[in-house]
Amino acid sequence: MSRPLFTVALDFGATSGRVILGQWSDHRLTLNEVHRFPNAFHSLAGHDYWDVATLWHEAQTGLRKAVAALPKNAALSSIGVDCWGVDHALVNDDGRLVFPVHAYRDPRTQPGLKRLAHTRAALDRLYAATGIPNVFYNSSLQLGELVASCPAIEDLATRCLFLPDYFNFLLSGRMENELTIASTSQLLDVHGLDWSRAALDYFRIPAQWFSQPVLAGTKLGRLQREFAATSPALARTQVIAVPGHDTACAYDAMPASPDGNDLFLSSGTWSLVGFESEKPVLGAEAMTARISNERIGDGRYRPLTNVIGLWLLEGTLKDFESRPTNDREWATLITTAEKLPVPAALLDVTDPGFVNPASMRAAIDTHLRKRRLKLPSNLAGYVRLICASLGRGHADAMRAFERMTGKTFRRILIVGGGSKNRLLCQATANEAGIPVVSFALEGTAVGNIASQLISIGAVKNLATFRQHLGNNLEQTVYLPLARKGSVSNN
Ligand code: LFR
């Protein structure tokens, strides 16, 4: 047996975070989730903010637990951070936060979003320049609003670090912008590896806040002394700028077939439906279909569509006292929902009313009433309706890609929380008419660690990593059926 290598993935999600210790030996990755913590944004006077200090505290707790979980005399080779997209920290040269960190669902971008939606020429120009459509959470809209409403920010801030960049700075002392997370901003040039002057100018965002993005896998240096000094296991730990965007990590973890005919679905708070490509998908139809040409860590493209995802389900569960609290209750709920008839009509999951409602159940009821549709009578009914509607949303995104690229997808690979939800997997297979292959895989953490292993030279490249990963993975295949679900395990 070769000497095992140990790495840590700090994986921040919008509703929960994880610290995962990875062990790589004999071409096999074993994950140990040493720490998991809830995350949520909070409102103050009508605005939404992340509690970044708490996130950092949790990361440190997780790192300590990871060290404690190492075998005797083992050391941690490297650490990498991934996070949800678009949100950012504005700092001065010393790295001090000069503005609270907003959460992307904050309604402050709504006026800018609407203004831009009605300015066709600017919309076209920005999409051609950045490959990112006009969506309420874009960093461009967020930063544009901030500069307009608090002009003094231009004197206070010297750098804009996206959240993984900021955590990388706290770990390593080095300020860099990493490419995949930069590509979520609507400020990166879709044809190059640098910022888009046209987009920065349009939103009046200071160009000097950003540095040319580094590719994923860049070594940022050793862990800062304050950590390194706490344990010999951390004395030589490298901080690696892995794909900072969690979706880029999840996509990297897909054990995709090399023929390029797999559609990817990273299913969590959002459903990210897309594929890997040498070139971006641009033009009027792509913009209308809300295709985001985000980047892979090496600079290639991941054209994808954001479907609202399990946010719908997570929100609805909050409205029911009877929501499940453990795996057994979950299984019962899904089984009950499965037995219900196929819903006569589905939700239009693109309804903006679902973005940040005070009550998701009320938002769904309003949506159904507007369309004179019957409301579900219990939680199982909502679950059935939501999963079926998301399945339709996934299939619609797939068809738009097929229309625009001439591709025909053969399978949908699903990772993330939703991959364990058989109702969702089956609904997606039924609506898309192709098999859905679900992997028992913590996609974001695996992609994060893959980038570290490649960077430190333990694995040759992503294709090799995927091959090793695929050899050891459990998968469940959901075959498309018009009415009833069928599952085959292998
Ligand atoms: C998923 C994700 C999506 C991004 C959304 C907002 O966690 O990163 O890819 O569009 O969060 O940042």
C-alpha cells in the first residue's frame, strides 16, 4: 500500500457547510466528514447578510477536528476552499472587511435587475462580453448597487475577494481571485481569462478591485503561522486555490464518460444543469434560456442553467411542523409522496415569487391559485409536486441545450443532496426521457480534493482522477418511465 495522503476540503454551502478530511491511497479517495454546520443569512433593516465570522469559526473548528482525526504522525498535505457563487468581501490592503458581506438573495439588486432587463442593447452587450445572463444575484448587480448607493466604498475598499478567495486569504495571507468563482460574477471576459472592461464600466465598478484570476490548482503558500504553529501536522500544509465555486467542484467530481454525452446535474439548494465544453454557448437564444457560461478550473466552459432546486423543498419544509427530522422519517415521507398520483399540473419553477419568500408554502399556494390549480392537501403532496416540477425544470434545461448545441445527451449524472432523493431522480428521468445515474458522492468535496491532489502531483489530471473515482463508485440508475418509477442498482 502506498503512503496515504491527507487533504482537507472546506466546503461552504448556502444552507450548510462541511469540513471533510480526504485520504488518498492506492488511487482511492476516502472521505471523513469531520464537521458539519448549518448556514443561513440574516436580515437587518431590510437587507440580508452572511455571518462570515461564524463561518470562519466553524472552519477553524473543522480544521482542528480534521487534525485530531489524522492517524498518529500523519500530516495534512493541503487544504482547499469552495463556496457558493457570486458573494464577496470588500477589504482594504490589510485584509480588513470594509463593508458587511451581503447575501445574494438580498432584494437590493431588484431595481438594477429590472432596469437592465428593459435595456435590450446593454443586455446583449453584457451577455456577449461575459456569457452570463441578467440574474438577480450577479456580483455585477450587487457591486453596481453598492457603488451607487455608498460611493465612499471606492475610497475604503482596495480589493474585492469572492468568498473562497477571502477564506484563502485568511488561511494563506495571499489575496488572489480564482477563475471559477470569478466566472460567476458577470464581470469576467467570456473569451479570455481576465476581467471584462465593458462589464466593469457598465456597472461602474473599480477595475483595481480585482487581480487577474489564477487558474484552479494554484498553490497559494503554506498555512499562516497562527494555524501552522498549533500542530506539527499543519507545519507544511499548502493552501491551494481549488475551483472556488462549489458547482465547478461538483462538476469536476462527475465520473463522466469521455464521449461528452453526459448532462450534469449538481442538485442542492440550486439545481445546476449543464455540461463541459471547449467553447461558450452564446447568442440571443442562449441568453433567453438563461445559460451561464461559467468556467472550469483550467479555463474551459461549463454552460449551465440554474433551476431553483431544493430551495423550494427546504423552504416548504420549514412551513410544516410535521417535517422529517431523521433519515427514517425522510424515507417515510418520500414513500408516502411516491404513492400519490402524478400531479395534474406542475409548478413553473422559474416564477420569481419563489426566490426569497417569507413563506415558501404560501408562495406555492399563490402560484397555484393564480393558475386556478388545486392546492396539495398535506406535506407529502407538496413534496410530490415540487419533485415533479423540478424534474420538468431539469428536462427543459436539457432540451434547451440540445436545441442550441445539436448535442444529444445520453445520461444525466446527478450528485449532491438531491441525488439521494429518489422521487426527484425518477421525476427527472421521466421528464427527460433518458436514464438518471445517481452517485453516492459528496460532489463538491470530491472535486475540491481532486484539484488538490492534481496540484500536489499525486494524480496526473482530472481525466485520470475521474477514472479512479468511477472504478470505486456506487451508483443507482433511474430509467425513464411515463407513470411509475423503476430502479436498477448496480
Ligand atoms: C450553488 C451556487 C450556484 C450559484 C448559486 C449562487 O451553491 O454556487 O452555482 O449560481 O450558488 O451563488
